[in-house]
Amino acid sequence: MARYYIWFIVVVSGVAGLPRVLLARRFAELQLARLQQKTKTTTARTMSIVFLFGALLLAAAYFTVWGHQIWLVIGVIFSLLSAAENFLESLVPTLDNMVFQKRLMGILYLGLSAGSLVVVSRL
């Protein structure tokens, strides 16, 4: 089960990171246009809370029955990255800040993907 979850994180993080790095400006323009609506900003903040709650659940699971397994740590990191991205998107009003954020998050997602790939190769 852990191996499949880590492969899932490798793929999802890679797919999330590549467009953020390669097409940061276009991706930021689209996101900024979407966030001009008041309801979308609220939705982004709500999603950040949902991802943060998921990270807390996985962190709690780390200290329970499953013990200290690496897939839980990877899940916590992925959830925290997603929560931070959604929350910061709702705060950033300018295109330049959004482009910087997209590139930074893309690099972090690709780093998580590469790190997860190393972990899954050692399982």
C-alpha cells in the first residue's frame, strides 16, 4: 500500500510541478483571473484548511497503528504544500507575486516528486 501511495505522490507532484515551473506566467495569469471572483478566494482559503486538516490527520496517524512509516511523512509534506499554495494564492493580488509563487511551488512540488522517487526506489 505504501509503495502505491508514494508512486501516486511522485506522479501527482510531478504533474503539479512541471506546469508551475515551465509555464509560470501563464499559469499565474489564469489563476489571478480566477481569483478575481470573491467566491473563488473563499474557496481557495477553505481548500487550504481542508489540506491542513488532512496533514494533521496524517501526522496523527504517524504516531498510531502504522508507526513511523515514510509514506505518512510524504503525505504530510504534500498536504502542507497544497495548503500553503491555496492559502497564499488567496493573499497574493499581483501578477509578479503570483508568478514567483508559482515557480517556487513548482520547484517544491518537483523536489517532493524527486525525493519520493528516491524513497520508493529504496522500498
